[in-house]
Amino acid sequence: MSDDNLRELFRELRDEPVAADSLARVRAGVYRGIEARRKRFFAFLALATAAMVFLAVFALTPRQRLAAPRPTSPLPVTVPAIIEQPREQAPVRPQIRSVARRKKKQPEKPVLIRIETDDPEVVILLVGN
Amino acid sequence: MRAHGTRIMRTALRILGNRADAEDVAQETFLRLHRRGIQFESDASLAAWLYRVAVNLCLDRTRARKPSAELRDLRSPGISAESAAIRQQSRDILLAALEELPARERAAVVLREIEGLETPEVAEILGVAEATVRSQISKAVSKLRARLARKEV
């Protein structure tokens, strides 16, 4: 077979049309793939949005809202008395003073002056410090 | 896709020799184009990119398995019976011979001889030097000619 014949055969192969059903299948497959990718993208977007909303609602809300609700019953709330436990303290060594003790001042006795008058029933008493 | 679909499909079919695999490769090629979202300066650069992706996908597949004997799939349905009989015999021999070539040589022949690309384009698509492409094509054509001569005898 000559080179020309070979080239002719190659050219014929180039000119041969591709089966239309093959091309249609490829096209349909591509569109399916694009659609599936789009769906995955929107699903991801929805998940991301939901996560953002969740964070916004639960993480950024003030803590008071999250606190336990107050009891609505009219009964008085009894709060148990808090008993303070005596704290254990480390033993303190008594300080030993070498200074001599001061003498305590004795309270002075009030001065009592008794003045007797001529009348035996009248006595004048003067009290002073 | 309409503009390049036929060429990509034909190339994949000539390299792989299996219609189902060729459809898969063509589909994956266009999906990759969509995924990348690449903007091409010209139609020629888009075609080169598509060829490169398709040929690489084909070569990956041929590494994984041996090509089937389905290379004769791509037949023209519109050719008349008499002339088609003669042409088809030669074509079948050529396709069978093409199937026996190593995958890289087959890819080079398909791109250069069947798709009609220039040697530098083929070299760029295959990621090899132009000299390598020329050498591969030369070897491949020699093998094809020898095979066809043997069959004709």
C-alpha cells in the first residue's frame, strides 16, 4: 500500500461522522453531570447558611435568655440557709512580749464630803471626782 | 460542545476502540471544562486543551486495560454498498492495525494523521518534543504499512 493510499484512508477516517446517538449520550451525560454538580453546590450552600443561622441564634444570643426560667408558682421559694463552715485556720503562735506590762489605772473613788448641819435631819453630801 | 464534541468523540474512539469508553472520556472532558471554567483566548487553544484532556484520559484508560476489538465501530452509515465494501475492507485492516500500535504512537497518529493537527500541536497535546512526535508517527506509519501489506498479500 502506497503512502497516498494510506493518507486517503486516514482522510476517510477523519471524514467519517460520529454516530448521532453517541453524541447525544455524551451531551446528556454532560448536562446530567453539570446538574448534579449544581445540586451539590446548592445543597452545600443551604447547609452553610443553616450553620450560620444556627451560630447566629445560639452563639450570639444574650445569656439571660438561655438561663433557666423562673418558677411561676405562687409558693414561696425556700432557700436553704447557707451554713458557713468554720474555716480551719493555721495555729497561730502566741507572741511573747518582752516588754513589761503596764499597770492598769485603778478607777478613782468618788470623793464624798458629808456636811452635817445643825438640823440633824439635814445632811449635805458633796460628790466629786 | 457541539463544535468540538465530534472531534473529541472521534479521537477518543480511535484511541480507545470502544464506543462506551469513548463516550465516557468525551463526557469527562467536557465536564472538566465546565468545572474549571477556563476562558480561552481562541477556539484553537480551547481545542488544544480539549484534545490534551481527552488524550490523557484515553491514555490513562489504555494503561488500565487492553483495547477491545471495537475499533470498527465508527463506520459511515451513508456510503453506498459497492464502494463501501472495498473501502471498508481497507479501513477495517487499517483500524485493526491501528489497534495493535502502542497507545502513545496510536495517539500521535490519530491526532496528526486522522485529526489533521500540526506536529507542534500534537507535541503540545502529548507533552513531548516535536522530534518525539515525528519519530512516533514515523514508526507507527511504518508498522501500519507493513501490517496492511501483509494483509493485502
